Amino acid sequence: MDAERLYLDHNATTPLHPEVVDAMARVLREVYGNPSSSHALGAAARAELEQARERVAALVGFRDDEIVFTASATEANNTALASALLAGDGPPGHLVTSTIEHPSVVEPAARLSEVGVKVTRVEVDAEGRLDPAAVAAALTADTQLVSILWANNETGVVQDVAAIGADAATRGVPFHVDATQALGKVPVDGSAVHAAMLSGSAHKFNGPKGVGFLAVRDGIELTPWVRGGPQERRRRGGTENVAGAVGLGVAADLAVCGLEERAKRYEGLRDRLWAGIQATVPDVRSNTPLDAALPNTLSVEFRGTAGDVLVEALDLEGVCVSSGAACASGSIEPSHVLSALGRTPEEARATVRFSVGLGVDEAQIDRVLEILPRLVARVRRVSS
């Protein structure tokens, strides 16, 4: 990457940590056996895979044999929803979720609705927060799954998943948590939030792309989304991505190490950015409730601008940010998350997301603040 480029889009993806790169390079060079093979090279690959599984389990508060490696959190989310709601021969069941989920839950939920599953989408308040009592009130005798995003990828808002999970557990309803954005930024313990299933993806916390996981409690029947072999205890077919899993495992260790200090550093950078924006750019509003959000995330509405144009202008100055979720880039539709917060289409389209992470420092934040007022003024002139 260009040494002069400032990367403030860590919620879209993150740079690989050097220790992850080193571990993956070693495995790619030396551990090339198939982990399903019975010979020595297969056993070596299997040992690497199981060590990675243990590290991921330690990160999220599950047992190592409850971790299923996948290609992404998107696959994990699809698997969780399909397993809970399409298994068996009974009548279609009931899914409870929210209006601000990631597309990897939104789209499978829409498909489930098409085949007869009842889907209840609980609304959020103007800051994007769910009322756990509203989620509990949505549960019925037919509810087969509650699926809630731990932390929102656009606004950074963190939900009270402990209260939501406790209510679901009291009613005997499995609770699935998409913890993808939370990992490495806030403590994540599946046991503490009564999670029956929990999803994550390595590339959101300085691991490689193309590998994720679904943690599944013992006793939860998992219907394989990918079939074709005995891998992952027949819960996900296909030869495992050993190097990717090792990278995920190392990233999991690093995510746990120094978490509190790292979160404080990210929060300081985010707050410095927001204070600077407020001081130098008129007519702005934060979509991120700073007292209840990820420490690294800031979603800002620059009134009277076209957010996508501002993103392009910043990119020309060497600053990488996002006008919304990366999964929605290129879309002219306003963010469904911001719409759920009550923002108008114009307000949603005027929004830019900044997210800090590994390698970002105060000097970079100050550099962004130097150029941002000029660019906002220019884009506002064009937009008007």
C-alpha cells in the first residue's frame, strides 16, 4: 500500500498483522498436507488446524470442538439461519431479528420469508439501539431463532446482547450473534451472552480474507451449508484452508492481547477526529452514539453533501473512508441502517464512515482534519 495513503476504513477490512503474515507464510511453505490424510504431513496440517481452533474458541468463549471454520462470516450467518429455520419436516418457523442487520442476515432472512418463515424485524431507536424488552416481546411459541448483530458495521452501535440472550435463553430460543465487527474491539464472550451460535470473520481483526467461523454450542444441530466430505465433523464439507485458519488463530490471540489498551487508543483517535470535525466543519451530525458504540467507529452526516463524492475527493487526497457499508458500495440506494434510524434518503447519502485501526496514529487524524474542511466546502458547492 502507498506509504502516504491514510487508511480509515477498518470496518470494511483490516491490514494483516505482521505476525499473521509470518505464520501463514510458514504454513504455506512447510505444512502442505491435507488435514484429512492419515500420513505424517496430514497429521502436521491437522495439528495446525486444531491449534487454530483452540485459539478461536478462547477468543469467543466456546469449546474448541464447537468451532466450525468457514470461508467468511457471511457463510457462517447463512448457515446459522438455514440450520435453525429450514431443518426438519415441520411447518415454517419464526425468526426474530432487527432492522439494522448486516446484508448477510438481511438477505437470507428475506429468502426465508419467501419460503414461509415468519420474520419479525424489531425496530431500533434514533441512535440505532435495540430495546431488549422489544426483542423479548417479539418472541412467540413458534420462534426458532433470534439473530442480532453485536455491533453495527456502519454506525458502530453496540447492542445489549447479554440482556437479549438472557431473555431468549429463558424462553428456550436459540440466540445467534453476528460478532464480526465486535471482535478485537470489545470483549466478546459467547457464554456471557447466552449465545447458541456466534459468527466471525478473520479479515475484520487483522487476519486474512477468505476465512471465518461459526461457533455452535454442543446440542445445537447444524445443517451443513456446504456438503461433500467429513471435514469439520461433517458440519462443513471441503478441505480446510489451513493457512487461513492459522492466520485466523494468530489474529484471535492478538485480538485478546492488550484489548483494553487498544480500545482506549482507538477511542482517543475517534474522539480526536470527531472533535476536530465539529470545530472545523459546520452543519455536521454524528450517527454514532459515542457512549454506546465501538471505540473505533464514527459515522458522520455532512449536511448538504453527496457522501460518495466526498469519499472520492478524500481518496484523491490519499484518504480511504467509506460512504456506508463496503458490501453496499456502488449502490445508489440509501443505507438501510441509517434509514432505520429515521434518516431521510438525503441525510443517509450525506454520510461518511470513518473507522480506525492498526497503524492509525494522531498525526494521520490531524492530516485528515487539515484537508477535510476544504473538501467538504468544495463538495457542498458542487452539490448545491
